[in-house]
Amino acid sequence: MVRLAQAVQLAPAVGNVELPRTYVLPGDHLSVRLPAGTSTQSINSAKFTPATTHGYAVKAYTAPVVHANPAAIKSDVAPAE
């Protein structure tokens, strides 16, 4: 389990989005809502702030965002009828 702040900073200049919870388990997939008018292709990094087991924030980690080929992405969400 990884504990972290609920806010994730997306760059460049998208701002913060909120995670649905303050922890991630191995194999988890979390989704966030982007601000209106934001293209996923415009995001190139995400800054996370991990927390200790006691809830104290530690050094932030910036992860690159890799844009996959949409045709290669598997979805576990059934298409709308």
C-alpha cells in the first residue's frame, strides 16, 4: 500500500486533480476527472506527494505521463448501449 495526498498536480499548467482516495494498492487503477477542456494529450507529468504511515507528507515524486496508442488500451468498462 502506498499512502499519498489526494491532490495530484498535472503539468504543464493543468493544475490539481483529486484522487478518489488517499492510498493505492498493488494492481490498483485509479481514475480522475480532468478540468473541462483539458486534453489528456496535453499532460506530460503528474506530481504525487507520498505520505508516511502516520500521514506526514514526504518529498514529492514527479512521474512522466506516457501516452499509449488508444487502440492498445484495454478497458474494463462496458461500452454504453
